[in-house]
Amino acid sequence: MISPRERLIVALDVSSSVEAQEIVSSLGDSVRTYKVGMQLYTAEGPQIVRELVASGKKIFLDLKYHDIPNTVAAAVREAAQLGVSMLTVHASGGTKMLQVATDAARGSRYAPQVLAVTVLTSMNAEDLKQTGVPGSLADLVLHLASLALAAGCDGVVSSAHEVRNLRARLGNAFLAVTPGVRPAGAAHGDQARVVTPAEAIAAGATHIVVGRPITGAPNPAAAVESALRDMEKAELAVGQNK
């Protein structure tokens, strides 16, 4: 059983290490894992990851690698050297790319967990249609998740809207990380497939990623505690229904 505090990943979607460290400092021990994505990594590079890891935080490196297998394997090896706990690749990169990514991670000293991104939570069915992808969004997520898990990935990244179906079809032996999580009543921003923290856990997510509703809140620490309470209630409800 993963505790709510272990399930919560706070996204450091800011443009400087100063801003990032201010958020981390304000949240103290209430948050253990932080997401470093393209914005912060592009602004500050690997040094911010090293600093956060050195301070005892777990890092979810969300750079969504998607390239030829050799390039992705090399990038994963470099990310592993930073001491990150989790990293992302695109499931649509195909079996060979996914396999070399997982091999590179497991062959490294820190062996980060490799998560395959299925369909971005900012996209809906119409967006997929515009890119020329046939079929339903749910079918595509299931197909890509199946591909990723067969290739050895530790888990997937998807909306919680699809997690329940993934659990029903693929079982429980994989991580399911869900972005696009918003407390009830919060603005959706650029996310299309949004759920609350409780809904994500009830659907079968192992981890949730929350950014602006926490980092942009008047009291970020209180926002964290509210999310944790929602997750704990959902866990209890799920346990009672088993």
C-alpha cells in the first residue's frame, strides 16, 4: 500500500531554480516527490535536478523522450546518473525504443522507473482526429499502454479517465501516473481530461501530478494537505468496496 504522501507528485512548472526552491522550501516535509519538466529543465538544466536530489527529494523527470532508440537509451542513462526516481518516454516511440529505454534504466546505478506517456491529458478525441489517429481515445490509450508494458516499462502516464479501463484490462502490476488532476472547483487551465485527487485514486492511479492548484495557491501547504485528505478518503472508500 502506497501512502497518500508517496502518491503525490508536485509539478515544479516554473522558470528558475530560485522559484523552484522557494516552492520546495514552503512545502517542507509534506511533499516527497517533485516533477521537473521541460520548462524548468530547459531554464536551469540538470543542476536543479542534482540539487533537489541532494536535498533528499525524489524527482520525476518528465521530459517525454521520443527519438531513435540509440538516442533515447543514451538520454535515459544520463538521466539515471542524476539520481532521478522516475522518468518518461513516449509510448508511441515503439517497442524498440521502449525496450532500450528500460534496459538503460535498469542497467544504471539508480535504476529509475520508466513510465510511458500514452495520450497527453490536454488532448481530446477531436485533437486526435486532427492528427490523423483513427479510432477512439480510450482504445489508443489501451493499445499504447499494452505496448509499453510488454516492452518492460514500469508503468504508464494517462488521464485517470482511462486508468479504470487499463486496470480492468491489464491488471494492477504497473504504475499509473495521472496528470491533469484538479481539486473540485479549480480552473482546468489547458487540461482537457480532468479529475479530482479522489477520483484519480478511486480509478486506480498509483500517483497523481498536481501543479498550479498547489504551487499557485494562496497557501500551498494547505492545498497539499487538502489533496492528501481527499486521497486518503478515496483509499478508504476503495478498501471498503473490495
